[in-house]
Amino acid sequence: MQFTTFHSEDWNLKTFHTIGYQKDTQTLHVCLHDGSTLEVLDVSEQRLFEFILAPYKEQHLQDHVLPNHDVKVVQTKT
């Protein structure tokens, strides 16, 4: 799996900084600033590319990705 890190200040990101995508399982991994990682299930490549290209990534994630997919926290820093 490859990861893409977004510079938080350039993109005005308050909640996440890095994403990864497993093509074979269509799973999007969203690494949050608090140390948690979200596993977003059944994300098509089209939806992934829409998210990557969205100018307001956090808003797009909240409005279009998370409400339409099962999400689970897979890691939390203690």
C-alpha cells in the first residue's frame, strides 16, 4: 500500500495528514492528527480520486466519503 501525505498547513487540514489505499480490498486508510487511523471500507477508485482532487479535502471527506461507507478505527495512540 502506498501512502500520500498532505502538508496540513498548505491544505488547511485540521484532522488528518496522510491517506493510503488498498486497491484489492478498496480500503481507504486515513491517518488522523490524534494518532488514530480510520479504515474506510468499499471505497471505489473513482471516489478516491474525487477525494484526492477535492480542493477542500476535510469537507469532502466529511460530506461524501465517511457518511457513505462503513468506517472503523484501527489504531489509536495511547
